[in-house]
Amino acid sequence: MAFEQELKIISKNVEEIIPLDELKTKLANSAKTGKPLRIKYGIDPTGFDIHIGHLVPIRKMREFQDLGHTGVIIIGDFTAQIGDPTGRDESRPPLTHEKIISNSEKYMEQLFSILIPEQTEVRYQTEWFGKMTLADVLKLMGKFTLAQFMAHDTFRSRYEQGLSLGMHELMYPLLQAYDSVAVQSDVELGATEQKFNILCGRDMQRYFDLPQQVAVLSPILLGTDGVNKMGKSLNNYIAVFDTPADKFGKVMSIPDGLIMNYYSYATTCCEEELAEVKAKLESGMNPMILKKALASEIVKLYHGEDEAAKAQAGFESLFSKKEVPDEMPEYELSESEIKIVPLLVQSGLCSTNGEAKRLIQGGGVSLDGEKVESFDASITITDGSVLRAGKRKFIKIKKI
């Protein structure tokens, strides 16, 4: 049957489906009636810089769309003002609604690089929460117990450690759960860390006598450090807005042990291609060769074949031949002498003084090929000098 082939596609590279039998039933009914399933994914636009780890469930939504189903993106303009507490030791600072809307527009621009716009509904929580009264909210709260919520790993851990746990944060899973009622979702996508929240959505739909959604949970893509979850705070992420050269270089920097993880979850390679990569790894092929192919695949997804080829050529020129790139941004300076840390921040090579100091400490800063050893170092400005930060960032200093 057609739905069995759908199930095979949907199950590829998925960590868990809860419950699997219900997904089979939903797919079978959809195939019989011709009515597409509604596939939900919620985003909290607390920022707009999406990384490729965010796109693992979005690619799964695209697979559903390719099978004829409807993607439903929930813009969490209410929950973003709380901030998802999952995995956090402290509360998030609140955002204004205006900032959230601005972020969401940039967020969707990036998601539509993957999703089919004609098969995507974009819904804002204000559509339903904006109309609720306090009485409505209290009724929702009455459908869950404190014991249920304290089973959440994050809540329990913070409570046991005596850390701050706001009452508004306890509302987060409840609000996300009601979204499933509001849009009548059949399937909700998310990373494995979202399991508690998504299952709350199943409970909420049951309380409202609605068919319950199925949870399709994707694994978490590790950051380029190979240790932590990909995230901006750890600077171990590959952003959708990164240039082709930056994407290529960041992929080349991952540990060899991440090659299969990235091939599986950050590309669209089929099972046969994944099996071939695995076999090459096990046969002892040089991981550098496989990483170049991986980097090319990832760049190609976002920028096309021509840009992928240019990024690879640039990488090979810069790192394989140890050359400085022919073209780089210029930074104008009028001072005759300047401290290295302020220069790194002012020029945009580093975002903070702390990042600049860490980079210097790690031996990642050089001026005209000479490594900068001290945080307190001052440099004498020479027109045309090249300042390098990390593996991929350069500026040419122009004296004015």
C-alpha cells in the first residue's frame, strides 16, 4: 500500500515515533480519504539566526509535504515571551512582542528555503490566546497536575537544586499543548528534548475530545565541537545565513566522529548513499575526503552547485595550500597603534572581548602570519596588514 511507503520515508533517521501504530492508522486513513495530514512544528522566535540543527525536523516536515501533507508552523508569539525552559538552569529574559514578530519574519524566510510555501500554514498563537480570558486559562490549567509537570526533567532538576523556577515557565508546556488543539494537528515534529511538551499536546487533545497527534521525534544534531548540542551560545553552530565559504569551512572543522551524524541529519542523502559513506569510513578512507564531499552537499542544499564548487576551491586554496585569500574585507583605521582585543571586536572579527581573548588564548589570532600571544598586545598599524581570527576570518587593515 502507498501509506506503507510513506511510513518508510517518515521513519528514516527518526529517533522515536509515539505511538507508531497510530501513525500507521493516520497514514492509511489519509490514503483512503485523500485528506492530507496536518503536520505541526512550533518555533519560538527569540532570535532569527537559524542553524542547520533547527532544520532537522523542518526537513522531516518537507518529506511529509512531498507526500502530499500540510505543514503547520506555529509562531510562538506568546510562548517566546516565556522562553522554552527545557534544558535551562535559569529563566530567559522576556522579549517584546514587536521583536518577536520581527524575528519570526526572518525565521520564516529561512524555513521557506526548505518548505513548500503552498503547502505551509503559518499560524500565530495570538489567534487563540489573544481571545482567552483568565477563566479560560484557569480551565486549561485544571486539566494538568503539578505532579505531571514536575516529572519534566528540567523542572524537577531545577526544583531539587533550589534554582529559580517561575510559575510562568510551568505554563510553557501547557500553552504549546493547546496549540495542537487550536490547529488540530495530526503529527507534531520536534527534537527528542521536546518529548514531554509534545506528549502534553496529546493529552490536551484528549481532554478536548479530539483525535490525538503522533509525536515524531528527531535526534539532536551535535555542534561542530562534537560534544555539545549545536547552539549559538557555544559558537559551535552552522547558520543558514552563513556564507558558502563559512559553511564549508565549519563542516571541515567537525571531528571525524561526526561525519555519519551530519550526513544522516544535515543532508538529503538516501539510505544507499549513507550506506556507501559508512562503508568508506569503515574501509579506512581518509576522512578529509568524505568531509569535503559532506561540506559540498551541505553548501549545495542552501546555495547551489556553483557556490559549493567555489567554496571548496576557496577552502583548498586557503587551507591545503596555506594561502591567504585574494579578496577580504577592508577595515579602516586612523590610529597609529591599537590594542588587539578592541581591534578584533571593533572590526567584527569577534563579537565580544571574551571571544577575542579565548581566540588569542587558543592561538587563533595572527597579524601578517605572526601569532598574537597576549591579550594586552598593542599593534602598530601598517597599511595593508592582514589580521586573521580563527580559521576563516580575515581583514585587511587600511590606514587612513
